[in-house]
Amino acid sequence: MKENKDYKNEALAALKGHWPQAVLAFLVLEAIAMLAAVPYLRTAYVAEASLAEGTVALKSLGLASLFLYLAVFLVVGPLVVGFLNAFKRLFAGEGDITRNMFKIGFGNWWHHVAGFFLKYLFIGLWSLLLWIPGIIKAFSYAMTEYILVDYPDLSANKAIDLSRAMMKDRKFDLFYLYLSFIGWALLGILTLGIGLLWVYPYIEAAQAAFYQDVKADYFRRREMGNAEAAPAPAAPAPAEETPQPVRREENPEDYMPK
């Protein structure tokens, strides 16, 4: 199992020479997410400005909220899947992050929509109990977007199950990795948010390195478990010995006359 500094070093090595593409991809994703929220924000403003027409405004706000949710799951969801996996492709030498974001995200569109929807539906349901179960499940399902791309034959629900299996006993490791970026995040905020354009891609690249380590560790543990559970081969049956004729010792008296 690697340490945080290993993930960060791998991320920096993968991002070397690709920082402009990383920042551009992040800006494009944020711009599309903001465009998806425009109808909701506009209707909310109208509802606040026209209290006299509260009923009509509330109906409009409800329709805008529905539109926003659809836009998030149908457009932004696949783009998030593509965005995360585009950073994973960096480790294979593919540096066109923006193009890969769209290519990967919409390449298996419905599968990515279903996985993204189920992931956040389950997190939302767990959050109804309290915030802590929702946060724990968020870390447990954190590898779902990568699994949706690496294993397209798995159903969305199976992808979430595999993420849970991979993250067993590794949730705190991912939390600790996020925690190690607090200093960079504060520095980005102090630069009026401009520094976050570089911090966020750095985090995503480190998370992609974390996924590769978790994935390798999971399959290694599973192979070891299968080897221990496999029954030992039966010992071969001993070969049946062919009885040898008993040699009769000659007695000189046998040749004497009776």
C-alpha cells in the first residue's frame, strides 16, 4: 500500500506538460455545470421578486428544479465520469484531457448516467439517517466512476458494489489523502479562487493514482483469498504392489532317495 506522497508524486509526474489541458478541462466542466443551474437560479430570483404571485412562482421553481436535476444527471453526470477518467488516462500518456472528458463521458452515456444517478441516490438516502452515514458511503462509493469505465459490462449497481469492496478498510486512506490537500486549498482560496484551477486537477490526478493502487490491492487480496480457499489436491493413491512369488529354498534332502 502506497502513501500520500506517492500518490502526489505520481500525480505531478502525470500532469507534467499537461497543466494547461487540466485547467481547461476543469473550466469547461464548471462552465457547463453553471449553465445547467441557470434556469433554477433565474426562477428562484423571479419567485423572490414576485411574492404576490407566489403560487405561480413556486410552480415555476418546481419545474426549474426538475430541469436542473435532469440536466445534472443527463449532462453533467457523464461529464464528471469522463473528467475523472481523463485524469486516469494521463498515466497512460493520453494528455488531451478535455477531449477525453467528452469522449469517455458520452461514449457509454446511459451506463454512466445510471451509475452516477444510483451513486448519489444511495448517498442521499443514507444522508437521511444522519450526515455521518452519508459521508461514509460517499467514500465507499468513490471509485464508482472509474469502475463504470474500466468494467462497462458491469451493471451500475454492480459497479457500486465493486467500489464498496475495493474501499473496504481504505475509506480513511482516501479521507487522509483529501486532508493532505487542505494547505493547497487554503492557498487557492487566498488567491481569490484562481489557485483552485490548479489545485483541483492536482487532487483528481492524485485520486486517480489512488484508484489504481486500490484496484491492484483489491485483486491481489482476492487472488490470495481464492488460493487459501482452494482445496489441496488429493494425494495420489499408492500404487498396488504386485505380489512376488516366494522363492523356495532348495533342501538337499529333496534330491535324496526316499
